[in-house]
Amino acid sequence: MTYDQVNMGIGALLKVFFIGVFYDFVAVSYYLIPFILYLIIVPRKIFNTSIHKIISLLVYFAVIYTIVFNGFSEYFFWEEFGKRFNFIAVDYLVYTHEVIHNILESYPIPLLVLIILFLTGGIFYVNHKKSDLHEKAFKCNMPFLKRLKIGSIYLALPLLFFVFLDKQTLTENISNKFDQELAKNGFYSLFSAFRHNELDYNEFYKTLDKNKVFKRLHILLKRENTTFKTNNIYDINRVVTNDGTAQKYNIVLIMVESLSAEYLGAFGDKRGLTPHLDKLAKKSLFFNNLYATGTRTVRGMEAVTLSLPPTPGRSIVKRPDCQNMNSAGFIFQKLGYDNKFIYAGHGYFDNMNYFFSNNGFDVVDRFDFKDSEVTFSNVWGVCDEDLLNKVSKEADKSYTKQKPFFSFVMTTSNHRPYTYPNGKIDIPSHTGRRGGVKYTDYAINKFLKKAELKPWFNNTIFVIVADHNGGSAGKTALPIWRYKIPLFIYAPKIIKPAVVSKLASQVDIVPTLLGILGQSYEAKFYGDDILKADHQERAFVGNYQKLGLFRDNTLTVLSPDKTIQNYKVKKQTLYSVIYDKREPSETDINDTITYYQSASYLYKHNLLREFNKK
């Protein structure tokens, strides 16, 4: 954490401190539930034995260790995300194999464990040896009914907090987002995130009459080359008619882990981390004003395959009921494409295999790599070179079958612990994200050079885009500069290079590709063809709670307390943004609500399914 991002004024710090102490008290009331229940029911004969005393002290030591361990965990989580524990932490707890190995590969665990043990021992010694509290505790002869009465009073507190104070809403009175996170309690934030993993839009966000919303949505989605299939305002299925001779070019879409615009020289970065991609930008349709919809890989996948704004809570990719969506996979499947989701790791992570295999794709993941195909791997999967070699082999198979192919490829090397084969680039492995970015740049260039020798190269469109940004922390709820990502569409025999500076979103990628192919199709997409004259310049951005619409240099944000904020961008660079907060216009309010309320409604009511099947 950098101190210049925190409001260091005395008043602000006191506010953070007192709100923080209050939530620490709330959290402690929850932690004590098992202990209080135990003290109520344990017989006095057992409680006053020396063996029970030893066991109790060991448990006490373990509790101290857990608290200290949590403090260290929160520090590293904050360093990575700039937040207390949230949905990301909840998700990661589900996938312990990846998380544990990622931690082991990223941090000096033995040293940290020793430090935590030393601090725990010191705290335990001071509390046990320098206080007679424990001796007094084990001399208690309180009868059961009295223990029950006192224990019930203590248990009433967390019950009241659970009913009336289930979220840390007091922190929302703090304007600085870093201060807001500091005022929270980490354990309590984790519990709250687990409890509220999915947010119901109508319950938590500002709403409008749904008929008004869908009438407005039809206006927002209408384009010159589209026709709605029915007059039903809740049906957004449209026929999109593209001009020209329809083509079936192969598509290799490489979604790169955490490739923010801030890392590329093509956007003005001076560190030289992406020399090959910077050259590729001059040979491609290079979109330099495109924004990710979220801060997780599954959000990027959701946006590209479903062409849908982020709905509150977890991504649709991670939800159990995510099959048979109106996805790009089914559209390309109808066109006769051989669709494959190719992933470097184990696709059960984040529910990716289930999502893709039930939405028009075959899955190729870590289990499908032969030992001879793996030269380097870490817990997240094989290195990007090995992954892209596999992509080339799968393309060969489709070409042999004389079928056009659509390969959705997900990389992993630009992910902590940032390990990759030695000797490939001038930054040593396992030294940080700079190396991860540069190695991915190297691997993609190597793949494209080899692809030039393939018989399918001249008939293939290569798409390179990030899944999300390299970090989500910022002083404001949605720091727009962090959401900017690159998009390359490269096909030297098919597409003339150009720079496209229209404001656009990940949801526009597949409609743009279908426009380049000249293919007409039916879809329930929110995105449109960026290259068309009537493309609506706007971007959808969000995190696990905030939902934003960015257009006309203005960001409108919906919050789960039913409030709406509006920010005019005064200045935006690769590394920062300066906002002027102002009152949102009625149009900004209505359109932002329209996009997000409608998307949530359509998903909740199974209206985004393929042919509306459940």
C-alpha cells in the first residue's frame, strides 16, 4: 500500500479508526460463538482438570496464531488487490490446490511461518505469564443455569448483528476507497463476501419500471443492420445482417492474462515489456480505446462469449446454471466451425470447463497435454509457449478435417508467481509481473512466426485481447484507467492495418469479428460491430459490487445501496485518472440502469438461453 493513496488527515484517520474498532467488535462477537457454546455445555468436572487446561491453552495459542496469520494474509491480499478480503478471497478458498501451490511458489513461506510463530509465542507469553487471567478462568465453578443465562446474552449480540448489520455499511460514509477498506475487519469481510456472493439486482440496486427499461433497451440496441425477431419487449433476439460475401476464416482468439494497456509501448509505456506486440499493433487492426468489463478472468470470458454486461456478484461463468446460453460458441457452431476452448491449466478452476463445454465448445486443458508437450509448468498450468504449441496442433487437426476453426485460448504465464522457462527473455523468472508480461509477448510472437509456415495461416484471423487489467485497486470505486486493455485483430492476408480509437467494450469483440467475416446471424448480444458507422461508443465496467457505464468521458456508477454516482473525467493517463464528481443526468441514470437491470432480469428469467431453453 502507498500512503499517498490514503487520506492522512486527523479527522479522516479517526473516522477510519473508530469505524474499524466497531467492526472489530462485531467480528469478535462472531468469533466467540463456538467458545461461548462450549463454555455453556462443558461439565465443571472436565473444565477444572489439568488436561483440559492444557488443551485450552493450546487452542488459545492456535487462535492467536490464526489472528496473526490472518494479518499477514490480509497484507499480501491488499498488496495484490488493494482491498480487504472479498469475493476473490471466497472464490480462491474453493480452489485450495491452486491457491496453496500459488502461495508456495510466490512467497517465502518457511520464513513467514517462523515469523508468525515467533510473534504468536510472544503474544501468548505476555498474556499467559504476565497475567493471572487464565488462572482465574480455570477456577470458575459457575453452575450450568447461570452459564446459560450469561452465555445467552453474549450470543444475542452476534444474532442482532447478523439480522441488522450483515454488511459493513458504515464504511460507505468514507469517500476515499482505500480508507473505506482500511476501516473494515478482514475476517468479517470474508464472511460477508461469502454470504453475499451473488447480489440480486432488484434488491440492492436502483431500479426503474421494467417496461420502461426494456423499451429503452430496444432503442439502445437498435442498429441499421439489425431487426428484432419479435415485438415482445422482453425479447432482445435480433437478426444481424452483414454486407459482403460471407467468409469462414479461421479465428484464433488469445485471451492474455492481465495484459493491461499500461504495460504496452503502443499505449505509451516506456519499459519495453512488449516489443513484439508493439510491432504487431502496426500490422493489425489495433483498438486502443477498449475496456474490460471486470477484474477477473471469468468476467472477460463472459463478456466475449456472451456479449453481456457484468451482472452483480459472481460471473455467469462461475454460476452453476450457466449452460446453454446464447453464446458465440453456438453461433460459430451453426456456421460449421470446430470450436475449442484451449487452456493451459485445469479447466475445473472457476467452472471454465463446464461453461465452455455446455456453450458450444470442446475443451482442451492441462489433462490433454502429453508429457512430451510440456517443457515448463507451474501450478496454474503449462507455460505460454507450450500452450500455443498445443493451439497450433489443434488447428492442424481442424484443418485436416477441412473444417474452419474457432479457438478460444486462455494464457496463464502472466499470473503470479510469474514463472516461465529461463533464458527466453532478459528478465529472470519469478521476479514479478514485468517478466510475466515480457515472456507472454515473446511466446505470442514465437507462435505467430511458426503459424506463418502453416497452410491455414493465410486464412486465419488472430485476435489478441486481455481478460482483465493487471490490478483493480484505486482511490475511486471504478478507476477507469485500470480497465483499459489492448485488442489486436491480425490477419495480414485479410485485414488492412489501422488504428481504431472508438470507445468500445469486450462485449463488442465477437460482433466485430462476425462483421469482418460478413456473416449474418441471430443473437441476444449487447455488443455491436465497432467498425460500423453507427457503433455506440460506451464501455461497461464493474467489480464485484459496483456497475459502471463509461461514455462521453463520463462514468456513471450504480452501487448496491441503491445510490448512483457520476464522474466527469478531467484527465486520464496510463496510470491514473482524475474525476470531477457531479450530479448524474437523467439520461445517464436511465441508460445505466437500463443496461444492468435488463441484463440481470434476462439472466434471472432464463431469457438469455439458446432458443430460450432452460
